[in-house]
Amino acid sequence: MKRIAILLFTIMLLTACSETTTNDYKFTGESENWEAEYLYKGTEKWGEKDGKKSYSNEDSYEFVLEYKGSLEELSSLQKLEYSYETISSSGKSTEEFTEPPSTVTFSSSGSSKGGAKVSEDEVIIVNVKWDDFEESFELLNNSK
């Protein structure tokens, strides 16, 4: 019984010493022909393990790019390339079309454990190339 009490006390003590921060950001922006959003969710945990300070983090993101015109305007689209870049990471996608696209919305997503986190005041740079056109713009956090 005494061991159980000590174990419960130790668990309560470790739980009381740990701190968790949740980051939930929505970055948005647009150019003449495109608009995008970058949704970021992250969890950071600080604590103590074996007498040493510990830190861990997990995060996930979704990047959504949308053409502001009609689907009909994209009917001759042959190639779409888009990229986005944060201070600590980046993503890039290329799509080639043999038939007209069926949507004006394109997206990618991912997650990581222990990777670099996105700061709430970052400026995310987006670059979009479609056929012979190109536009760049910034995404800013509007969830402050």
C-alpha cells in the first residue's frame, strides 16, 4: 500500500511540474489570382524526466491554395507548381494535367514530432507558377 501511495504521489508531482502549450495558428494571404491559408497546430511539453529538464513537441499543418477565378479559366492548365516557406521548413508540390483540373483548390498536409515549430509572428512566403504565369505573396497570422 505504501508503494502505491508513493507511486501516486510521484505521478502527481511530475504532472504538476510539467507544462503544456498549445499553438493554433491560421496564416492567410492572397495575390491577384490566388489565395492561401496555412493552418498550424502544435503542442509543446516541458517537464522533468530522471532529474533532468525535458522538452518535446508535436505539430501538424495543412496548406490550402485556391484559384480566385473560375474552374473554366483553368481548363487549359498543363502544369501547376506551388511552394511555401516558413523560417524553419518548406513545402513544394508540382501537378501536371493531361485533362483539365476538376477543382480550383489544391492542398497538402503533414505532421512531425520533435521538429521545428512555426512561430505565431512568422511571415510565410508562397510562390505559385501555372503554365507561363507566376505570383508570390505572403501569409500572415490572423489568429492573434
